[in-house]
Amino acid sequence: MAGPAGTMLRDHDFRSVQHMTTEFEALQALASGAKLPDLIMLASDLPDGHGLNVLKSLQKMPTRSETKVVFYAIEHDTYATREAKELGADAVMQTRRFDEAVLASALVEAGLLAH
């Protein structure tokens, strides 16, 4: 993951961060059977679909409980926020601007960072 979010994740020892930009890439990675990472950051709005579709597929995986999911949606997208929580996202962010403070708050909510 690039930018300030990627830097912050690496600073907190999240070393194997993969950045997938489409629903297709994410679903392909899940279908490959590879070990899930410790953290998945999932956007609601993807160029070829929706992050909720990925979250639904992820929910069916037997090793899902070992992976934390931080789901982020644009401000005021209450449908995506509610659905993500119902599908088991560990933290949900609603934000227009993705910055370190918002990410830190979500990682605390997911139990990945201490206060």
C-alpha cells in the first residue's frame, strides 16, 4: 500500500500489506487458497464492483476469524457501513479523506493498535 496509510502500516509492523485495486483482483486472491493476511483493508467503491462483494466471499472462508478487516466507505454511505458491520468487518471508516488519524482510529477499533 502506498502513501501515508502504507507508511503508517509499515511503521506499525504490518509488513505484508498488499494493495488490490479491483474486486476481480481481490476475489482472485481469495480463490487462490493462499494464506490470508493479518489485515485486509477493503474499500467500498471499487472500479469494477463493490467491496461488500469481497467481504461476502471472505466471510465464507474458514480462516476468516484470523484476519482483521477494516472496511472504508465514503462519507454518508450508511448502507455500505451497515452492511459491512453485518458481514463482520472489524472496523468501519466513513471518510472523505483517508489520513493517518482515521486509519489509526480504525486499527484501534479492530484491536490491532493500542490506544
